[in-house]
Amino acid sequence: MLNKIFNKRGQASESMTWIAATLIIIVLLGISIYAASLLSKLKIIDYETEERTQDIIMEESLFSYFSIKDSDVQSKIFKSLEKMNQEEKFYEDFNSKFQQIKFNLEKNEK
Amino acid sequence: MIKNKKVKHILRKGIKEISHYVFFPKNRIGAEKIISVYWFVILIIIAGAVVAMVSLFYGSPYDVRVTEANIMINQVSNCLSQSGELNKNLFISENSEKKFNENFNLLEECNLIFETKFENAVGEYFLEAEFYDLNNERLFSISEGNSNLKTDCKIAEGEKKYKRLSKCVDREFYSLDSENQAYKINILSVVRKTEKNVK
């Protein structure tokens, strides 16, 4: 009689192990599916934060800045460009591009 | 005769177990079958989960509307102004007076095509270029595309949650005309294409 009772306990604990293992597998899979759905929402290509080597808009402004002969207008435009730079409206480093264009124009003049 | 009680008990238990497997061999096979079915079910669950994960991740499209709007701005700025000088077609002379050309076709001049694959699409793009003098006075503007999209920009300004609305990019630059007069040009580019970019 006692033997039968002990056997049943053994069977119960073994099936509990299986159930627990199954639950762990299901929970882990659930977490993975949730993580995949969260990651899928982050699929946005951000033009501004991507590393850019060129900003055509900024270069256009710089070319016109260097072409202007009137110094008042030139300083007005430079102030505006600096303000835009502070507001992080450019996708490329403003100061380095400024120096680069200045250097190239001076080199061409020579 | 075996007198030791412990040995007797072990022997009896052994005989009982052997006789159980001899007389009821199907019970063992049944247990194995149940376990193999269990493994099969677990295998299906795991495979299903992997398929779900892959389809969830690769099923949602990349949102490239901001990039597309920026590319359009680059294209427009490149055709309106080259190396800091405005396109000559932007101006016409009437009675020896220089004026902005009202018939300047942005699509033709900038080689843009606004047609889309969608049959019911009303217009997925909007482009506007506004010309200001250095005192910020608006002088002239040209636009192309679906102007209704412009309202989306005001609603969705700075809000990430309105992802189903159109994406707007607004940029400004300076350029000169042939008489060395400076203009500030503001370009607004709007792309809807929600069906292709947002799930």
C-alpha cells in the first residue's frame, strides 16, 4: 500500500518537472516574440543621425556666402548660418566645411 | 531458504518489476509514445515561435520617408541653385524689369516624377520652395504635388506618435541671382506613402 503511494508521488513530481520545463520554454518564446515586435517598431532610418559626409544645402549657402561682394550682406548671412549651426540644422560639420571651401576657393584663385 | 528480510524484500521487488514488464510490455511503449508526442509538440511550438519572430521583424517595413524627403530637397536645391547661383529660368524680364517666373515648372526642371504605384493615391508628395529677401520678406513661391499634405506637418510637428501622418522636412539655404542679390530659399518637402512605410 505504502509502495503504491510513494510511486504515485514519484510520478507526480516527474510530470511537474515536464510541465515546469514546458512553461519555461513557452515564457522564453513569448519574451522573444515580444522583443522581436519591439525591435520591428524601431525600423526607422533617420537621415539626420546617420553619419553623413555631405550636406548639399549647407554647401549651397557657403558657396553663395563666398560669392557675395557686399560685406554687410556677407556678415548677415554668416550670422544666420552660425545660428542654424547652433540649432543643429546641418547634417555635416559646418566649421570644417567652411574652412575646406575657403581653402579650395583661395587655391583656385592662385 | 533466504532468511535475511532485506534481501527477501529486494528480490521480491525485482521479481515484481520484471514480471510487470514481461506481462505488460505495452505500458512502457505507451509512455515512450507520449514523450515523443510531447517532444513533437514542443518542436512545433518552437518552430512556430521562430517563424512568428522572423515575420514580425521582417514583416514591418523600414520607414524611409524622412530620407526620401531629404533626397527630394537635395534634388530641388540642386536645380534651383548651382554653386550658390540661382537657376536663370527662375527669372523673366518684362519691360526691362526682372521678375520671378510664375510658370517655372518644378517637376520638369528638377526631373521629378510624382506618380506612384497605388491606384487610389491622391498624391503622395508635396514640394514647396519659398523665396525671401534678407529682411525675411516673402517674394515668391513655387509648389508642386498634393497641397493637402501640408496640414499634416502642423499636426505632427515634434510628435513621434503620429507615425501614420505624412513626414515633413523643412530646410533653408542662401543663393544669389546674376546681379549678386542674395535670397533665402525655404524648401518644404512632404512625403505621405504611409501604406509602404508604416504597418
